[in-house]
Amino acid sequence: MDTAPEPPSKIRELGLPLLVLLVGLLVSGGFFLAATRTHPLLPLSGFILGVIISIVLALLTLLMLRHQSRLLQLLAKVRALHEKDRITLQNKQIEKDVLSRALADSEQRIRDFISLGDSFAFELDEQGLVGYISPQIERWYAHPANTLARQPLQVLLPEKEHPHLEQAMKRCLRQRANERLDTLLLAGDGQQVPVSLHFCPVSDRLNQCLGFRGIGWLRSERPSH
């Protein structure tokens, strides 16, 4: 990190104008002594003019140094604020990385627990498309679970069950409550397996629907329709 130049010290701030004044006085004095030998009337006015010029130069030097000091102090403050913002941004990025890793670990932990059970879990977006479904579905569905990504959940059900699922999802959204649906699951061998689906809505802080989360499990008896 670049370091800002240090502002002039008080000794330098006052010493340089005094030095300018002293040099001006010495020059004026020398001019006065040299001129008295040839022009008796001019030396005094020349000496006074030299003193005035020396004082003006000393004041200008003092103003310049004070202005430089203020600029350097302002530059130091700006750089300090910039460094503070950089550290704050870096800390926020570290916190974000830590939270992201913790969230990923938590999600993986939950999915590990889900994989140990007999029921299958699923996540749907607001359009009812599969975002995630646990591997247990492969016990009945003929294809790997990841092939269901971005597919409507209805592909797992017989066509006659599609309206029931759609109505259950609408009730779930309207009432903002958990919903249970007893339905049928299409197995890989063409059989229809009785299952129960239990799902809930997922909403943001503005109560806008983000999708659904749910689980499904086998039922001992086939529902009557």
C-alpha cells in the first residue's frame, strides 16, 4: 500500500518563510550598502522596496506551505478511508465465503439424512418443475433421479392424477399451509404404486412463492378414484 507524504512540520512551515524573509532582507541590505556610495537618494527607497518584496514572498511561501499541508492531510484521510473500505469489503467477502460453505455443508448434511430414509424428498420451483429429488425415487422410477431435473412433478404420476396434484398445489399456495395428497406413482415396470405426497410452500420475505418442498412415501393401500 502506498503511503501518503507527511504534512510539513511546524518548524518547516514557519522556518521556510522566515528564511525567505531573511534572504530578502540580506539582499536588500546589500543593495542599500552598495548603492549609498553612488546614489544617496535611491538606496533608502530601494531598501524599503526590497523589504516589502521580501515580506510578500515570505507570506506567499507561508500560504503555499499551509495549503500543501491541508492537501496532504486530506490525501491521508482519503487513503485511510479507502483502506478502511477495502478491509471492510475483504471481511464481508470472507464472511460470505464462510456462510456459503456452511450453507453447502448444511444442505449436504440434510440430503445425507434424507438418503438414509425410505421416503423420497423433492424441491420444486414456482412453476412446479423439479429442482431436486432424492435418489430413493429410483427404487420405483426407471431412470436416475437427476434426469428429472427441470421436469414437472406430474411426469411421475398417471395422467388422471395430474389435476389432483395441480389442485393440491394451488390450495397449498392459497392457504400458505402444508398439503397432503394421496395419489399414484408410475413405476418403471408400468405398475402404479400408491404413494402419499406431503409438501409445503416456500416464500420469500415479500410472501412471493419461490416453489415447494415435500416428501413422498409408499402407502399400504391403493387409493380409490
